[in-house]
Amino acid sequence: SSEAVRAALDGIEITPAGRVAVKPGSQATSVSGVYAGGDLVNGGATAVEGIVEGMRAADEINRFLG
């Protein structure tokens, strides 16, 4: 449920649909250094989209840490 997601991700913005909100064109959440993708963001649209979001998040994390 969206309440369980909100409780587990305290401080991270959640959309009205109960998904993790990310910045447009990014996988960054409302908390600095925290990234999300896949089902938490797109609701399970497709496996390919989840993989692409994971790859995008990995690139962003690499830039954040580097």
C-alpha cells in the first residue's frame, strides 16, 4: 500500500499514486543522494523501463559520488 511505502521511505516525496517521485529527466528523489527507479517510480510499466531507469540511476550515482 502507499502508506507502507511512505513509512519505509520517510522523507522521500511520494506521488498521489503512491510511487516515489523523481526529478524530471532524472532518477533523483527529493532526498539528496537517494535515487529510485523501476516499480517504485513507474508502477511496473515494463521490465525494459525498469532496467533503463536503473542504468540511468547508476550513472547519476556515479556522477554524485565522483
